Amino acid sequence: MADRVLVIGSGGREHALAWKLAQSPHVKQVLVAPGNAGTANNGKISNSAVLVSNHTILAQFCKDHNIGLVVVGPEALLGTGIVDDLMSAGVRCFGPSAKAAQLETNRSFAKAFLDCHGIPTARGKAFADPQEACSFITSTDFPALVIKASGQAARKEIIIAASKEEACRAVQEILQDKVFGKTGETVVIEELLEGEELSCLCFTDGVTVAPMPLVQAHKQLMDGDQGPNTAGMGAYCPVPQIPEALLEKIKDSILQPIVDGMRQEGTTYVGVLQTGLMRTKDDVKIINFTCHFGDPQCQVILPLLTNDFYEVIQATIDGKLCSCMPAWSENRTAVSVVMASEGYPGEYVKGMEVTGNFPRELGVKVFHAGTTMQDDKVVTGGGRVLTVTAIKEDLMSALEEANKGVVAIRFQGAIYRKDIGYQAIAFLQQSLPKSCPGHFLYLAGSHAELGGSADLFDLKASGYDDPILVSRTKGIGTKLQIAQMCKKHDTIGQDLVAMCVNDILAQGAEPLFFLDYFACGKLDTEVAQAVRAGIAEACKKAGCALLGRDTAEIPGMYSPGEYNLAGFAVGAVERGQMFLQPKRVAEGDVVIGLASSGIHSHGFNLVRKILLMSSLHYSSPVPGGCGDQPLGELLLTPTKIYSKALLPVLRSGHVKAFAPITGGGLLESIPRILPEAFSVILDAYTWQIPEIFSWLQTEGNLSEEEMARTFNCGIGAVLMADKELAQQVLKDVQRHEEAWLIGNIVPSHTGSSHVKVKNLLKALQLNRFQFLQNAADMDSHLHVEPPKSKVKVAVLISGTGTNLAALIAYAREPASCVQIALVISNKSGDVEELRNAARAGIPTRVIDHKLYGSRSEFDRTIDSVLEEFSVELICLAGFMRILSSAFIRKWYGKILNICPSLLPSVKGGNAHKQVLQAGVKVTGCTVHFVLEEANTGAIILQEPVSVNTDDTEETLLERVKEAECRAFPIALQLVTSGVVRLGEYIYIIIYKAKNQRIQGVKITMVYKGNLVLSVSPFDC
């Protein structure tokens, strides 16, 4: 049964909490007490007038109304023991106990705790005597100017003095004059820290710590951090100017020690912990605690959470957070702008009517805070009235969208900031001659149009303790000439950055900064700006700073329109974390290949020769159905940058060696990380080769060795790992990049090549995706209208071992007609595939069949969630529930399933056992439309797998799984592209067995009795 949830509070934070909880299929109603105008009768969400200050009454209310979970917003209630009282009464409540909440409610306790456990914080001390406090202030050798009233404190109870005399006066007012009452019985006097302030939040069950993305909030009232302090006028998340190494350090040196220290002192901290941090020039130090989601931090963090918030909360309460770790949207940024009443943070007028439009197309979410309903109108009722949140691909777009949302809303005297995230924007706009705070220091002239001077990089501020520096410099070569011939200058900069950064990555190093050199005969500012914009965007993708650049005009050396580029990158790796050591590579290790984006940056001398011999030009359409762009644009597809995707994997210690495929192709790049005693055997059938390589091989009549020695052939980089760890490494890589297991390490023989690529020529000729291009060529013949937009697909799973990763990877392909809009699991708990989907930014839902009384009720719940996400097609990927007839009829022709056998010859369970017992030579998998009878329906596609004499059920299972991962995406593309519809087209596979070899035709398409599609033979 679905739960009722009670959220306590009335602000924008509570609206965001209720909004996120209402998205869970486990939640049927969210009550907010007392709530605001935004939480009044809003779908699943409504307000409640229950008295929350009386915990006995509240507990009885929860029992009477079947409240399964209470989520506490404000800190005041935590300090009064609301969590303790409700849990004792048998009501599940999310938040820390009163004793644990002392981290926020008792500053003297917090200060003593941090000092006791050696957690970095400002220097300081607690006092109850004003004379002792003033003596401390005047005698310290640091600016002891921060005066905090100890006790449950509002923000105004922190005083930042301008001088030691002013600090002493503040102490007298608090301790002697009692201006803050009981909360001022003691004061904490601290060092005034200077730097960049951040918020770092985490979920914790008392043992496991799950950090959230960093947030930076803006507290001053006006743009440019001017005006009085407030509770927060906006925030953004994540914070791009914070390097990954520093994030890891925050978890290890601050968050985990806090949780461990509380547990060691006998107080388990359960809930959300928010730490206010100051990033100084020396270190990151904690300056305050908040024992719940902050406001507006909550409004920018929760929109980025991709898995079920309700499930994360329940796992946290149960002490099982490690089995339900939160996942966050990647490559998305949230910006919140607070709209406040005129006069805030001082006296302000209430009752101003709030009007305006909230258009969905703006992509903003408006969270109410100080609003109430009056005569069916929304009116202001607080200082901070609304929080407008936008989620976009980058910070600038999100801020622009949030500001558009703010402009669309009106109430008299509204005040708000327009510069939320300005520090991060300055960091990201490093191509401008402007200084960025904190991490970098730019000197005058470093970004001048011509000439330049030295640039500085603060390595210590990047979070490194004992770093080894790694550097690389590169030029581009012939690809640059092709870019100039095509007059396409915006992507060539990524090639420059990628070549340097990927080489640095081969040492396990994080790229820190990049410098470029642009030389020309006469400066064309438009061209130079396009090139440099590409470099700046590539640095952003790589996660490094564009620190400096130089431009040189050299008349007479370069022709008009001609220019040259060079790049230089520096990275760092901790001395004790140099896990990439090729000497560890051993026999039996597995090679993992990462997909390239195309030719990358090497082999263009040969490409140009092939083009000169052909009848094509760079402006010609792409040949052979390789795409619908000009050939020059396809050839100039920029080199992939692997740093952000691979750094966590390389730092895991599970990878022994990494190499990008560069000059010399597969045959010469891989030996650079191979010990002399070993060789590599690759199988080209195991990865997807882009069509451009097939065309180059055919047009240039190239041998297998020429292809392997010149091009990457679809593999942009390789990893080497232990056989036992290879599957885990592959899964980790596939969260971000398309990748395959492509080969093994074997002993090397004298005189033999260190790299052997089996089946390369056959794979080029029998490209596994060729028939999709053939099918596309037939569109006019078959009168198939291509989809105007990508088809929204939901994938239903029951756990691990599904084809989900393959479907996600294929959906990312530019030519794909598919958008994976939703992943639903009928199993809760530790479901790896749900985490994989969440990491890919795909919404996930758990609809546990055990919570429903009948199959039809379960199916109706799934159906409602599918409609909520506007799903058009369903894929069953290891979904172990039988769908009801009513559900199948409603979704007739729109449900695809994959079966681990060749239907109709083998049906039902234990398919591999049946195959082995029958002694057949061929098995495989079948993708089919789902009809009411199990394992029946029109066959869309079948993929054969040969049965070996020594096969077991386990070995056969693994090979059929690999076939499923190839077949399911292809079948999905056929359906979503409109080539295949239920009842219209038939696909058949013809097999021939001879001498234990399986030969035949892969797929034949029959349309109205005529053969209209035939794919090349296979031999396996």
C-alpha cells in the first residue's frame, strides 16, 4: 500500500520536500503542516492544521490518519525532541534526535565536538563570563571577530565585528545585557575566516555518508553581495569551481569524521546534515551546522535527485543507506532565485497579491514560502515569498531561465537578485580577460589578443597534499587543414584539448589547467573567437581551467585564412594514488574498449589521400548512409574527452593501465602500456564500428593491417583490468561512456606483433548496424514517416542482469530515435540498474508488486506512472512479472520483450538447459512484440549464438546476454523509426550449419511477398 506522508513546516524548503516526495509511487498523499499557498490542494499535496508543537497530539494524529512517515523541516522542532517523541510513539520520523541536533542548537557543544575530533574549523572558544571573553578577544594573534550566541540560534544571533573593540561590545550585550535572552547564556568566539563559502549536505544513517552535490548560497540582499545579510536570496548547484579532489577531501576529512564521532560518543546521527564550509587559501573549514535541509539549498538540490526520495529516506531511517544511495543528475545545473517582500530582512508589508504566469515551457518550478490564501488569491505572508528554480544543462542557461520565471511573477515591492552564481560564471568564462575568485589567479595581459604574460595556479587550493605533476603538449596536424578548408573552426579546439587531456589521464592524473597558442599570418578575430570558444567549452568538459593563451601574428609564414594551434595541459595525481601501473598487467587480464566519436585526430593524411582518389569533396553528402551531414563535418567530429567519466574509475585501483588510441592506431597505441612479455588479442566483432571506417576501408582498398595501424576503428581508448574485476569496471565505465570487453592479455611470442585484431576486415564489411542504414534508405519505398521527435520509452526491470545499459548507450547515439524517459523496477532495495539509470539522468521509480492486492491494481499503478511521463513505448528488460490482459490490450503493439531463445522453437523458462539437452547447434535471443500469451508475438529481430560442445548453462547464458545487448537496441530502433510495426513487416533469420560453423543470412525483410532488405552473411 502507498503511504501518507506528513511534512512539517511552511517555507519553500517544505514545499520542495513535499513536491519531491509526491513524485514517489510509494506515496499517495503528502500533508504539509501548516503549509502555504503552494502546498494547498496541489495534486497529491494538501495542507493540514494539526498542532505540531504538541508531540502527543501530533503522534495521535499520525496514527488516526495512517501517516507512515513524518519529515521535519524547521530546526526549532528538532531541538525540542520531535523525532524522539514520534519514534517512541511508533511513528516513523526523518531527522536527528534532539541530542544529535545539538550540533546546530548548541554552538558550545558543536565547538567542543569539532575540536575533540580534530575536524578542521575556525579557531575559537566558548565563554560564559564577559571579562574572560574580552580578554580572549584582545590577546589572540588571529582576528577573533565572530561572536555566536550559543543555543538554538537564528541567523541574527551571529555578529561579525569590524574590530576587536566592537567584538567586546557585542560580548557585553549578549552575556551581560541578555539581548538574546536564554540563547545568549554563553557565546562562542571564533576566528574570522576569509574565502569562499559553500554548503555541503549529506544523507546519513549514522554509519554511511552519502554526500549531495555542493551548493553555494547567496546571503546578501542585493547583487554583488551588497546589502544586509539574509537567510538566503538564492543558490546554485553544483559548484563547478570546486575540483573533484577537494570534494573527496570534504567527505573524508569532515563529513565522515562528524558522523563517526557522534556515533563514538553514543549519539547516532540519522537524517540530513548540512555543513557550512569556508574554503580558505589553506584548507576547507567548517563554520556552522544545519541539522536538516537548508533553505534555499533544498530547492536546488532536490530537483537534481534522480532516484526515489521516499526510498532514500526510508533506507536512511532503517540504517540501510548503503543499499539505496542517492543518485544525481549529471550535466545539469539548478539555480534558485528568491523573491522577497520589500523591506526584508527588516519590517515588511504582508498581504500583497501575487499574480503572473508560470508557463511550463520556461522549465521552472516555483516553490512557495511566505504565501497564504486570501479570498481565493495568493498573497504575501512572509519576508521570503517565493523561490523560482530552473534546471538546465549549464549554469548560464539555468540562471537565464530562472530570471525569466521571476520576471513572469509579480507582487508589489518584490526584490530579488539577478546575479546568482556569479562566482561560478566568472570561473566558467575563463576565456574572458577577467579574474576568477579562489582557485586561480590571473595576471594582467594573460588573455590579451596579442602577446601575454605568466599565469599562476594555486595547486594547494586544489586540495592536493603531495602531488606529482603530469604535462602534455600537442598540435593537431592534417585535421586542422581540413577544418580550414571546410571553414569549420568551432570544434577543432576540442581536439587540441582532448589529445592533451587524454594523455594526462593515462597517468591517472586529473587535468588542472590548459594553455593554448594560436599563430596566424593575419588575425581574423571571428575565426580566432570560434576556435577559442571551442577550446573553452572543451576545457569545461574536461574539468580543467583555461588558464592562459597566446596569439602570434607572423606575416609571411602563413597564407591568408591559415592558422596553427598548439596546446599545453598540466594535471596532477597524489603520489600515493598512482594506481595506473602497466607493469601490473598480467596474462589473463581483460581489455575494455571505450567508444570513439569517429576518427578522432589521427590518420588524416590517409583520409585526405582517399578523398583525393574518390569523386567526393568535403561538401559532399556523407556516403553509404553514414549520416545526413556533409562529409567534412563528419570527418571533423571532435575527439572524445574521457577525463570526467574515467577519473573515478581510474582512482578506484581496479584499472591497471589506460591508453588513448592515438597515432599508430590500435597496433601502435596499445603497446605503449604493455609489458614486453605480453600481447593483446582483440576481437572486432565485440564492438560497434562506426560506418565511416567501413567506407574508408572500401574506398581506399585498405588492408586489415593498414586500418588497425592508422585508425582507432571505433575504439577511442582502452583499459586493462583483472578478469575478476573486469565486469565491475565495465559497468562503472558504461555509466558515462559506451564500452565493451574487447580482448585479453596473452603471453608474447618472439617476432610476433604485440597487438592482434581478429575479424577486423569482416567486421568492417559486415557492420552490425548496416541494415539500419539500409532500412533508412528504404523509407521512401515503404512510405515510412520518420519520427519528428525522439520516442519516449520506458524500461521495466526486476533487478540486475538486464539489457538496460545497452539501451541507454544506444539512446545516446545521435541517430537514435529513442529517449529513455523512465525506468521502473518492481523490486526495491539494492537495484544496481536503477542506480545506473539515475546516474545517466533518467528518472526512476520503484513500484513494488508486493504492496498491491492484485495484478490489475499493480498494472494500473504502472500505467498511471507511464502516462505521467508521456511514455509512448515500453521495453521489458528482465521484467519478471506477467502483465494483465487489460494492460497489454491498452499498450497493443507498444510493448517489446526480449527472450533468451530463438522463438518459437524454444519457449518458457530454462531456455539454455533445454537447448543443451536437445543438442541443438544454434540458440540465440528474440525481440518480439508482447501479446497476451506469454513468450508469443510478432518477431522483430533474432540474433543467433552458436552452441559450443563444451558449453554449460552459465557460459551459454553469458554469450546470449551479449547477443541480447546487441539485438535489443537494434529492434528498438526499427520500431521507433517506424520501419517496423506490428503486423506489417516480417523479419526472419536463415541458418546453415556445416562443420560446426554457423553460416547464413543475418536478417531478411519480407514486405508484401517481396524481398526488400537483405543483410550481409555472418560466419561465427
